[in-house]
Amino acid sequence: MNAPHQSVGIVMIEDDEGHARLIEKNIRRAGILNDIKHFTDGTQALHYLFEAADGPAKSGPALVLLDLNLPDMSGTDILAQIKAEGSALKRTPVVVLTTTDDKIEIQRCYDLGCNVYITKPVNYESFAQAIRQLGLFLSVIQVPEVEEH
């Protein structure tokens, strides 16, 4: 029996509902139909990412869209936890979406391991390009193969 091909879930961590809807609309417009789970704070998002039975650490690949300015913690803390040595999610692609275009902050995100950094308000063209890169990530994320016996 072949296991069904697991699709990659998108986890969006964004506290601004307006931005979240816009991002989702742009993702759909770019033709990406993957499931999107939306969280408005870091605590719930981290719980889902690492602890939830249906979350990425326990049940397979995801892509994280991460806002840096969250009500309860900094997105860079979340990024650091995802990319930490020994983290189950270390290879998970993370796209940072934020209002900060501060070079130091951007460099810090790349140093921590983010894959793409997009400044809001998102210009649709640059977002579409980033989404195409995401599509690339989504197609190359390794889903562990179930071995045949």
C-alpha cells in the first residue's frame, strides 16, 4: 500500500488579520492551494509547530510564514527555535514577512536561518516572486518515504 502523498502545510504566524487575509489571497492568486493554518500569536504557533499531533514536528513537512512583530514574543525568537540545532523543524523553510526593513534585523534573520525575507506592506510583484520561490520549496521539501516491506 502506498502512503498518500503528503502535502506541505503552510503555517502563517501573523497577528494582523488584514495582512493575514491579504497574504492568503496572494498565495491563492499565485496558484498555491496548500492548507494554511493561521496563528495570531507565537505561543499558539509554537505549540502547534512542536507539540500538536497534526503539527509539523510530529506529522510532516511545513513551510512557515512568520511575522516578526507578534503580541507575545518576537518572531526572531520563533525563528531561532525552529532553526535551533537539534530542532525537529530545523530544515523547515521559513519566510519572514515584516514591516521592518532594518538591515541589521534582516541580517539577523538570515543568520538565524530564514530562507526569504519580505518587507510589508507587501508589493504584490515581489510577493508573487517570493511565492514562486515558496512553490519551489514546497515541491522540494523532502517528505520521508514510507519503506515498502
